Amino acid sequence: MKSFFDYTRTEIADHVQSSARAGRLYRAVYRDEALLPNDNTILANFDRTLPRIIHRFDSADGTRRLLLRLVDGETIESVVIPEEQRFTFCVSSQIGCALACQFCLTGKLGLTRNLSAAEIVSQVLVQRGAIATDPSNRFSVVFMGMGEPLQNYDNVLKAVRILADDHGFALPLHRITLSTAGLVPGIQRLAKEGLFPNLSISLTGVTNEKRDELMPINQKYPIEEVLKTVRGLPGSRRKRVMFEYVMIKGVTDSLDDARRLSELLHGLGSKVNLIPLNESPDIGFRRPNRDAILRFQQVLLESDIPTFIRKTRGDDVYGACGQLKKQGVTT
């Protein structure tokens, strides 16, 4: 029996031979609306099994890291981050990651497999269930958990379509973000899609030599090729691109690095998100102090590049960016 969460509404309509019934099924599953008796019989033909929470780690700042077990016994992680008026759901797209970025714990796991669209969408249902008692119940979804989303392109884009469907979660595309290490073919393919969520590109290094060391994928898709691809996007889509830059003490945090980054991004109209390194004994790098990060930011701001510093959330329970390594897995 195939998972309901693996179907777009159009595919459900083809399956049940009724677009109206497909809409009712979608609203029942994703919005908890009541169904007609006959629809209940139809829905029983689909599997709606969700991943099981085998451990929940609660941070002092309210962040929750969820360790989830899938049907085949594999485990993944999702993170629920409370904001002032909403939540951010951080979802995984793969079990592990093949890219081996040197500042990321997930990369040390290697890649086990891609997640299906159903396994991605069902994470959101589990996360929403974890905040069901909160009156705001408003959320955004970021593909910043385990894995490189553009290496699992078809399943990730299918999940985005399901999340954005106006009979289901009805998430606006500006509340969905894909994070990539800069896989140029994936970005080029995304540019041709009818839907274009926010795109967050991890740069983390202003020379190919430095980025080769930190992010081996740069040897295949160097900085110049990544930026050329972004410059080729229509202006309206280019504005939906943000560059992530991990601040690593003595490696990526000098003022010369800041000036070089300003030159690289000149005229793009994109934002920059500075991410203070989330430290771990398993990573041989350190986080710069706050003053160094602020000085770096100031160089970019003086070049008219909107630049933000990401607030570290959930690092005390290994739920922060780059820390997902299935800590606390139980058999």
C-alpha cells in the first residue's frame, strides 16, 4: 500500500478518478477536515503511517530536535524552532550526506539513501503535531536538515509541490527554503520550474582554494560557476536567493575575506546570512568572537549587501545548523 503523502493532489485525482474527491481527501489529511462516508472508504486504501519519534531533545531556547524512525528502521532528524510569531520546521531530505563539508557533522555520516517525498512531507506532519497545542500553529519549512536537497531533486520538488498545494498545507513559496551547497545542475533545473521557493546557497569560502578544502563539491562546481548560474536567474528569482557563509575562526573570518565576498556578490541583489560555526569536538574548527563577526558584517553592509547574522538555536542539544548526526540513536 503506497503512502498518501507520496501523492500530489493531481495524482490522487487520477487514482480516485475525481478532482473534487482528491481535494476533499487532501483537506482531510492535511487540514483535519471531515470527510464524507464514501471518502473514508477511499482513504483507507492509502497508507498514512508517520515516522515515529524515538527521542525528543529539548533545548533551553525552546528548540526541539526530533529523532525519527522510518518504516524501514532507518533514523533521521527534524528540528522545530520556535520564533516570535511562528515556527520554523527544519526537515531532512536524505539519510546522511555525501558532500563531506568539513564544518558539518552530517557530512561525517556519509550517505545512506534519499528520502521519498512521503518521508519528507510526513516530517512536517510530525512536527506540526509537536506544536498542536500552540495557538499560533503557523510555520515555515526549511530543507536544512540532513542531506543535500538538490541531490534528491525529484523527491524534494514533489514534496515542495505537496506542501504548497492550496488544498493541503497551502504554504506560500516564500515560506519554503531549499538549502544547497551549490549544485549547479540542480539550480539550473530549478530555474526552469514553474515554482521557485527560496534558495539558500552555502558559499563558505571566497577563493576556490579555500572552498575546495572546506567543501569538496567546489572542485566540481567552483565559485565562479555557482555565481554565474545565479546571475543568470531572472531578477525576481535572484532576489529569492540568499548566500550562507559559515564563520570559522582564522579560516573564513578575516576582513580580506569580507571584502572579497563583497566583490563576488556585487550587483547580485542577494542577501547574505552569516552563520557562526556551531562547534563540536568532532570538528577541528572554532567559532570567531562576536566582535569579529560584526566587523565582517559591517564590510558587507558598507557595500550595500543586506547581511544578517543567524542566531544560534538548539546547539545545546545538537540541533543547530551543521550538528545533525543522529546523536542519541537507540536500537
